[in-house]
Amino acid sequence: MAYRDLRDFINTLEKRNLLKKVSVPVDPVLEMAEVNDRVVKAGGPAVLFENPKGSRIPAVVNLFGSFERMRLALEVESLDEIGARMLEFLEPEIPTGLIGKLKALPKLKRLADFIPKYVKNGPCKEVVIKDNPSLDILPILKTWPMDGGKFITLPLVFTKDPETGQRNCGMYRMQVYDGQTTGMHWHMHKDGARHFRKAEQMGKRLDVAVVIGSDPATMYSATAPLPEGVDEMLFSGFLRGSPVELVKCETVDLEVPANAESVLEGYCTPGERRLEGPFGDHTGYYSLADMFPVFHLTCITMRKDAIYPATIVGKPPMEDCYIAKATERIFLPLIKKQLPEIVDMNLPLEGVFHNLAIVSIDKRYPGHARKIMYALWGLGQMSFIKMIVVVDKWVDVQDLSEVLWRIGNNVDAKRDVVILEGPLDVLEHASPIPAYGGKMGIDATKKTPAEGFTRQWPPDIEMSGEIKKLVEERWKEYGL
């Protein structure tokens, strides 16, 4: 059954001993981040700071910082289940005759059940602050010493396309300048940035609503790499198995989840930019200061007993790594639908999602590994991957030791390394040009005569099955 809201999820974590409460005062400036970093690195629980210094609103961190909590958040035994469910809905079923049409009805009914539902009121409206709203009431964190200031790090940012009215919900960090303004870190590739560019071209301000805290499926949906035009709230309804209830904002023409902890309403003005950053980012490096749009606060609505969720990013592994691994498993079936020769994929934590992908394939013809590299570089957010390693289907891509062994043994640098140029993630700091630079593909598959390999390829060293069985049966006799 879908979580009603954030606190429902928090209660579930507490019952399972996956959340710890800290009652002593803790400073949102650096201290909370250091506590969080140690807890995450130790594989620890979510942490609820009940008494943040300078605020009466408790703060919770590390909600999604383990595979177990990610599965709980999305209410599955295995994250792979979600991708399988998605394929079920995407598989074309052309009903033939009356029986076929009747069989298709339950699927259509379930799809209709995921469509967002509009309501007149909700818990997020218990407190409405229109006169002199201030961000100072929130326990917003500063996470690293060289950060440009405090940052809202887990916001669900709602905008609409100023031409079509199509909704988007993304997660973009927001540097707090003062009580009424923040930066809006819209990367050039993101839908929120596209909406703002359109508004600027039309000479219009763009309404923005920022939700801080919702049910976990809705929070995750803001991070999901959905195709352009797919509504994140519809996707959340799919994950939840029930529709997201949306309520109208007070001062902007937007709707937000009624179960939100707090909502920041406001706008971005065309042509306005302000220096944003630096920020200690998920790459493990500071992203440098740059000019970004400015969010102006017009209203705050919130629950009477609101909770402030935040995430801290930095050198992996951190909480965002587990969110990214969930994305890997959820969307892999869709990638395999387009590229069925792919067996498995690993976006290792150390590769910070967009720097390294390891892919195993059922190799069928000469140059197949390169075909996969080029195809992946043409797929949505996979286009930002800096390095792709392709191995054979029998290689366990989740075992980095085996992958490195295969690379070290199977690769001829002159023949098997592909270097080209293309778009990169905006946070990439090694390229000479922002968001554009070199990419590398490594073909670590077994080479065939059809690919010009005329030597004999040696077999892997493996003990015979009979001896393995014998030793297994006699293991206790050895006294080892």
C-alpha cells in the first residue's frame, strides 16, 4: 500500500530500526553534514535531527542511503521488479476480437488509476505564509566548507512549459541568498531550464513551486530520467500504485502534491542571473561558481509539524549513489528493449553515475561492442556517459574485480579503445570546454577471426566439474 506521505515512510523506517533520532541540538551548518557523512560511509540508518540549531523544524537525512531503504521506499522486494512492470505496460498489445479487447481492459483501467488526482485542500496548506515569507524558518544545510552558502538539496521543483502548459518536476539544488531569494541550478539539458528559456524568449516570468518533502515515490520521481513530456507525477502514481493528489498553489499557477511537508512558491524573472556556487557535489569535487537564474519567494505553505528532508552529496558512496543504482535497475529493461543484446549494466558508485558504464552483451558479430557504445551514447541521459566498457555475456559486470581482470587481459589499446567527442554532464570538470569533451569506449570482449584476430584466443582457466564436486563432497575431511 502506497505511503501517505514522508512521515509515513519515516515511521516505517523507525519500526524497522532503520532510523535514529538525535535529540541534542545540531548545527545545520557543516555539523549535520559531517554526522551524515560518517553514518552513510558506515552503512548506517536515516537520521532525524529533532532539534536543529536556529529552527523549530526537525531535519531528516539519509532517507534513501541503502539498498534496503530504496526497496522500502519504492515498496518492492527487488528494484528489478519495477522495470519489469514498466515493460508490461509498454509492450504493445493489439487486441483481436472481443476476447482480446476484454483482456486489455484491466491494463487500461490500471493505467487510468495512475493519473494525478486534483483535490481542493491538503496537509501542505495547514499553514499559509503570504506576508513576508522567509526561508529562515527552515533548517537549511551548508554541507561543505567551501560551499557558497546554504543549499536546499532535496527539492521537487515544479514548472510548466509556458507554451503547452506541460508539467515538469525535477530536482535541482537551490543556493539560499537571503530569506526571499535562491539560485536555481538548472543545467542546460534539463526540462526546467528549457521551460525557463522559453519563458525568457517570450519575455515572461516563469512560475515555480518547490516541494520539500513528499512520499518517497514522488520524491524519487523527481530524479528519474524520464523522456521529455512524460509527467513525473504520472510516473509516481505508477510507482505508488495509486494517484498522486495535487492541490493548487496560492500565488502561482501550479499544482503540487497535497501531502507535501512544505511548499515554496515563487518565480524566476527573465534575464536575471546571479552567481551560484561553489557547491560540494556528488562527483566528490566542488562544482565551480557560475551564473544561474534566481528564484523569488512569494509564499510558503506547510504542515503545522513540518519535517525538512535534505541530502548530502560528496565523495561516494553517499545517499545519492543508492538513488542512482535504483535508476540503473529500473530503467535497464527499457534500454534492453531497444538493445536486446545487452545482458546487464553496472554504473559503479565510483563512476558517479555519468562517468563510467560497464555493459555485458551477447556478442553476435564483428564490431558489436562498438555498436553498443554508439547506441548508448545516443540514448537520453546515457549520452553524458564519459567511459563505456563492454564485456562478454558471461562476465559479471557487478564484480569490478572480474571486470578489471578482463580489461587488463582482453584489451589491445590500439585496436580496442574508441575515442570520440560529445556532450558531457555539466558537472564534468576535466573537459576543456564545459559540458562537451572526449569520451572513451573500451571493447573488452573476446576477439574473433571475423574481427581480424588471427591468433588463437586462450580459454579461461577453470577446474573440471568432477573435481569441484569431489572436493565439495570431501571438504570436511580436509579439516580446513
